Amino acid sequence: MGSTNDAWMAEARLDQSPRKLQKRVAMAGAACAVFGREGYARASVDTLAAEAGVSTRTLYNHFPGGKAQLFRTVVTWTSGEVKDAQIARLHAVLAPGRPPRPEDLERDLVALARGFVGLMEDYPNHYALVRHIHAEADHVPPEVLQAWRDAGPRPADEALAEAFAGLAEAGLLDLRGDAPLAAAHFMALISHTLTQQSHYGVLPLPPQERERLITGGVAVFVRAYRTP
């Protein structure tokens, strides 16, 4: 369990019995499946309660804010988990302070891209949630959208930008002074087409096609940003 989830669990343990905590975690897990399947707007409180095997009254006892509070809990929880996994994969390939050899740069960036793309298979419910967030942004409470960005995308993007800044300091990349933009370009090149064609992993692409998109995206990034 990642650090964000550890923080969520620590908060949830305050003034709660083990039985109550167990029930709350079970409801959040069931809600993740419902929201991933039906989205925010279509998911009803009755369905969320039925999936968790509790009454609607019990659900409101644990989540007084109803669907909005439960959705925020699920989104921030799973986003934190995926963010922790993404940063772990980032540091496994681009260890801070240990840049790759120039001749290994593209190889290592391909390995990093494979790790990032593989998260869609490892966390299918989360990416189903993300797909619905993008599709239903006008129906999701703004504070929930912000909580999602703060829990996952923003710190993950910052970690990637920091890693690329390290590669620039090592003379491997020329970021033109904008590491966050380079990180955004990297993610767009390795995952945008793939996520669109697979509908965020709902319809996985054949391995050969996935590899073609990953290696092609990294090749374009390296041509654009490698230090001359």
C-alpha cells in the first residue's frame, strides 16, 4: 500500500473501531468497482450500497456526504496508490543521481514508458475511473476533481519533471528550460494514442501494437529533446 493510502488509512483509523474501519474500507473498494463501471453521474447510492452489501443508511453513516464524499474517497485513494507505483517505477529506471549512459538513454526511456503503460493493467478499476472523470468532468464536483489532481497526477508529473531535469543537468536532454513541458510531452507521446485506442485499458491492444506505440513515442521524444 502506498504512502497516500497509508495516510488515508491512518486518518480513517481515528476514532474508529476495527470493525467500523473494515466496513468503511469494504465500501470504498466496492464503490471503486461501481464508479469504474458506471461513472459518477449514473452510479446511484442504492447501487453503491448494494455492491458493498450494506443499507443506504449504513453508507450514509460512514460517508455523510453521500456519493460525492464516497467518490472523492475512492478517487484520492486509488490515485495515490497509482502515483506511488508510478514514482517507484520512475526511480527504478531513472534512479536519482545516477543518470544512464548516453547510449542507454533511449533504451531506459522505453523501459520507463513500458512501466507507466503497464499500470493500466495493474490498476484497471482506477483507469476506468479516470476514463469516466474525463468524460463526465462537468458532472463531477470541482473539489473532487482538484482532490484527484492533487492526489495523483500533479505529484506524479512533478516527479517526472524532476527526473528529466536531472537528465538535463547530466547533459543528456535539452529541455529548453521547461522540464514540466518536456514531461507532459513524454507522457503524451507514450500514452495518448494508446489510452485512446484501448479506452484506458478497457480493450487492451495486442502486445505488438502496444510496443510499436511505446517505442515510436519514445523515439520521437528522444529526437526532440536529446542534447545535440
